[in-house]
Amino acid sequence: MSPEDLENYEAELELSLYREYKDIVGQFTYLVETDRRMYLANGVEMTPRNADGEVYFELRLTDAWAWDLHRPSRFVKQVRVITFKDVNIEELEQPELRLPE
């Protein structure tokens, strides 16, 4: 496989992942970003922890989707993440359901 073939393959994986994200984002309540990965989830618990003077965060996500190119299945029932880095949790706006006029 040439370097160009590899680049094209990675670009197609990224585009496919982005399309999947756009299709499913409306099914989730939260967007969670860590230093390693981005998740969509319907349940999020974050607990700051302290070990030997070091602060870290324990995240528990339920009904989640992971932005990861190389996972065979990105939908996960539960995720536990431990990180010493920043965590960003955003509540996503849910589009209003409108009845046809």
C-alpha cells in the first residue's frame, strides 16, 4: 500500500465517521471531550479524585458513542474513563419537535 493509498483510506474512514456522527448526534444529550477521545452520551457522571496530591477525573458514561476510527462498534453501553487532563462536558441542544402545519 502506497503512502497515498493510506492517506486516501484514512480520509475515507474520517469522512464515514463524520457522516455517522451527523446521523446520530440528535439521539444524545451530552458531548464529552477528553484528551484522548470524544464521546456522545445520554448519561454522564464526573468525579474528581485525588491520589498522592494528584487530581484526576473519573468519568462514567452510559448509552454512549465513541469517536474512534478503528473501533468495530462505536456504540457502548457503559464507558469508564480516567484522565489527568481537562474534560469538557457540553449539554447538546435538542431540536424542538414540530408538528406539521
